[in-house]
Amino acid sequence: MVRRKDIDGSMSVPGFYGKELRWKREEAGLSLEAFLEGSFYGKTYLSDIEHGERRMPVDLARHADRVLKTDGFFERRCEDVRKARRAGHAAYFEKVLEAEKHALTIEEWCPMLLPGLLQTPAYARAVILAGLPLSSDAEVEEKVSARMARASLFEADQQTPEYWVIVHESLITEPLLGAQGMTEQLDHIADLADRRRITPQIVPRKQRAYPLMAAAIMIMTFPDAPPLIYTEASYSGDTVDDPALVQQYRKAYDRLRAVALSPDESLAMIKAAAEDYRNGEQSHRLE
């Protein structure tokens, strides 16, 4: 048998997964279902990988090596594929960037900044410049464009993923931008909520202690894969898939939701704050 030429996954993610994983699976005479026996993943997930639409997680790569007897080939190539960076995003965010496109639900808690999926260009630009003040204009605009592209999740015809976000009241009442910028930012969030693309909740300032006070997190669930947690700091981020930790974060998020204002109250507060900024008044509601 002619030995196939090794493929550099950092040059062609679709080429690697489509031409290697699928080729090896079919050579072994395995259907998608048969290949996945003993894993936690569904056949849609595997099909997406084979078509280059998802990157293979390391546990599934190890599963592939066991089933296909490929002597660690797929696990080793995971590192090559991780090098195939998407412009405008940090390397540590790659897994989330891909996962959110396939998520059934996304739930975020943001105590310090409005989440990237909801930011307007002006808000994103201010956040990027604050964290990377020496960036060139071109670098900043590349990052802003990449962040705006993520929001296409809310413009698709289908109603998934279901997106639920909890933010602290200070993000609404203590402006990061000028009055016009904050008006546009809050109007944008209100519009998404009115179109039933997102469900916002606000933790009021009067709430002294609450779960997850020191962490910003994203919880993602999938129809064909285990849930995933993402936590982030200023210059780093980490994904968590350990079932025990995922369950702990899940419970903490549910308790946080319980102390937040209801979605209706929260949306009313966002709209009222937008009006205050529009009229040149800073909102100090709920005091």
C-alpha cells in the first residue's frame, strides 16, 4: 500500500481532518456510529470534524488512535491544528471560538465587562485599547472585526444557540464610553433581547455577596458533546471539561441566576439606562 503523504494540520485543517481521519475510518470499514462507540461524542460532531468545521479535541484524538490503531498520530497532530490560528483572536480563545458555533446553549456571567458577543464596535475598541495600548490601528481593527464576526450567531435564521447572560449592574450604570456610545451599546443589547435572541439578567449593586464574585465564566452545552466551561482573565483563558468541576460551576451559575433581577426587570433597567444616557443623565437606579 502506498503511504500517504503527511499533512501539516496548521496549513489545512479541512485537509487534515477530511483527508486523514475520514480516510482512515473508512479504510477500517467503520461507520460514524461504529467509530464513536465508547466515546462521549455524536456522529454530527465527528462529521463536522471530517469536513473541517471543527477541531478534534484531544480525548477524541486519543480515541481515534485506539480505534484506528494509528500509534498516537491523531493526538500528535492536535498540536499542529491548534497552530492554525484565526486572525484577531488570542490562541487561548480558539477552542471557545469554534465551540460556540455548535453550542445548544451559551450562558455567561460577566462581572467586569460586557461580553464580547454583545459588544458594539466602539465598546470593543475601547476594551482592546485598554488591554493592549501599544497596538497599531490595523491590529485593533482586526480584533474589533473578529469580535463583531462572532455576533453572527444572533443573525442566523435558526434560534440556536440559546444565549443567557448575567452582568453586574455597574456595567450598565458606570459608563465605559461616552453618553452616545453607552446609548448605542445598551440599545444593541435591548434590541437583541426584544428579538428574543438573548436573555439578560442583572445582579444589582445592593447584592453584597453572591456566587462567582471573582470569576467571569461561559458555560456551553452541545447536542453531541459534553458541556464545556470557559474562564477568562486579562491575558489568559482556560477551558474546563472535568465533569465534577463543570457541575460545580453549573450549580454556582444557577445560584447566581437566583440572586439576579428577573429578565423582565433587567431588560427594563437596560432600556431605562439607555434613555438616561440618551438624555445626558447617568442612571443610578435601584439604589
